[in-house]
Amino acid sequence: MALAAARRLLLHAGSRLGRREAVDGARRFANKRVLVETEGPAGVAVMKLRNPPVNSLSLECLTEFTISLEKLENDKSIRGVILTSECPGIFSAGLDLLEMYGRNPAHYAEYWKNVQELWLRLYTSNMILVSAINGASPAGGCLLALCCDYRVMADNPKYTIGLNESLLGIVAPFWFKDMYVNTIGHREAERALQLGTLFSPAEALKVGVVDEVVPEDQVHSKARSVMTKWLAIPDHSRQLTKNMMRKATADSLIKQREADIQNFTSFISKDSIQKSLHMYLEKLKQKKG
Ligand SMILES: CCCCC/C=C\C/C=C\C/C=C/C(=O)SCCNC(=O)CCNC(=O)[C@H](O)C(C)(C)COP(=O)(O)OP(=O)(O)OC[C@H]1O[C@@H](n2cnc3c(N)ncnc32)[C@H](O)[C@@H]1OP(=O)(O)O
């Protein structure tokens, strides 16, 4: 409830928590975890996730992300968004494991509702979305990239991307799966989902998880040049086409949002699933030292 109130305040009362300033004709607004810079005449915004250390999608981060997108969507001068990260070497570590571990069912339900909301807003956005994937992008991080119309990834073998849920002992929700199938086809998705494959940039390109791999220092310039190409298409025809391609996938979640929340909540609350998440979190800790 408190988050919903914060969201209303941020969105409608301007920016009490956020900031808006003019810099050389460009505009920017920032919440704590999302920075948005817009470039006047081109109608393009650059949205940077900045939730260190790994841009995990905590409830606060999801909320700020959704609010920022909503603001951009309502700003008729904005036609495209480049989605990227301000955390070195990490695009996004995906959903925040600490939101799904050791909490109560009401918290899981609230968290999942916000995950759904961000996904629906991103996936069905009328704007052109290009991701500049400048770091690791597992699970929910990959989901963000898959929502975009075009994905450019940095050519660094340390960065991997994919829906790795099965490695955590959890299952990618059906709408994650649907988007994966839409992007890389049924056979590749079936294999990658079962194995929890995290693809290197070269593999991701080969299988179609990303559209282009470029040297790390060119990710942003390439994303901009891709955006320029997409901006040349009339908005109305591009938007109708995007809607035609994505509507069925979005509708299948819209039709069963409440049931999906119940499924998630009962699945994630299971002792066996909590145990798997505990082990995975321990593994992440041990990796350090
Ligand atoms: C049948 C019905 C089905 C219904 C559906 C049910 C369930 C499905 C539900 C959800 C789908 C899940 C989606 C997800 O996104 S789950 C998250 C998956 N993410 C990962 O697996 C990434 C894990 N992280 C890493 O691999 C690495 O951290 C990294 C991103 C490659 C970065 O490595 P680096 O070496 O740079 O950092 P550290 O590993 O040292 O991490 C620093 C710090 O961050 C913590 N952390 C990492 N990832 C997360 C995360 N996703 N959430 C929360 N915290 C994270 C890590 O533990 C370290 O913490 P510390 O306190 O030790 O500093």
C-alpha cells in the first residue's frame, strides 16, 4: 500500500522523490534506482538502471522502473527508449532473490503483482525499445532485454544472458517462456529453459537471444544508430504491427493475472523451493570467498 501511494505521488504530483532538470536542452529525471535522460528533438530517452551492486529488481526498483516508463509513455515527445545499466559489468541480475526468500505470502503476492506490471508495461509499450546490454543478464535481466524491440550486447565473454531459472530450482513462469519461444523458437527455448542456459554473447547471437554483438565501447553508439533506423518508420504503422505481434502473449497473462499471482505465491512459499533458493544464495556468497 505504501508503495502504491509513493507511486501515485511520484507520477501525479511531479517529482517529490524524483528530480527533473534541464541540461543543455536535454532533460533528465531520476529516481533513486532509475536515471532517465531525454534528448530533445530526437525524441529518445536513455533509461539507466542503477541499483548497485547488481541491478537486482527489488520491489522498490521495479516500482521506480514502472513509474519512469509510465512517465515516458505519457510524454508524447518521446518515441524511443534505450534501456541500459549504470552498474559496471551487470545489465541486471534479474528478480531480487531476497524478495522471494524468507518473506510471507502477502509479500510474495505484492512482489509478483509488480513484476507482472513492469513486464506488461515494457512488453506492450508503444515506444521503440532498444536494449544496450552492457553486462550480465540472467533470468529477469534477460526478461527485460527480451521485452525490447532490438537487443545489442557487448562482446565480452564474461557477460552471459538467458533464462536460468531451472538452475535455481525454480521454473520460468509461462509468460517468460512464451516470450522466449517468440524470440528463439520452440526447440531452442525448450532446451535452454530446461538446462537454464546462460549464453555467451556469441552464442546468444547465434541462437537469436540478441540481435547484434558489438565491441563493449560501441554498445551505446550502436543502440543509438539502431534507434535512428527504427525512428524512420511511421509510429502508427510500427505500433499497430508491434501490437499485432505481441497482443496474444500479453493477453494470456492479462486474462489470468490473479491466478498467476496465486501460483507464484504458493510455488515460492513451498519449503522445497525456499530450500533451493537458500542453497543458491549460499552458492553466490561462497563464490566470493
Ligand atoms: C509452476 C509454477 C511456476 C510459477 C513461477 C514460480 C517461480 C518463478 C519465479 C521467478 C522467476 C525468477 C526470475 C529471476 O530473475 S531469479 C534471479 C536470477 N538471477 C541470477 O541467477 C543471478 C545471480 N547472480 C549472479 O549470477 C551474479 O551475482 C552476477 C549477476 C553474475 C554478478 O556477479 P558478481 O560477481 O559481480 O557479483 P556477486 O555475485 O558477488 O553479487 C553481489 C551481491 O549481489 C547479490 N545478488 C546477486 N544476484 C542477486 C539477485 N538476483 N537478487 C538478490 N541479490 C543478488 C549477491 O548475493 C551478492 O550479495 P552479497 O550480500 O554477498 O554482497
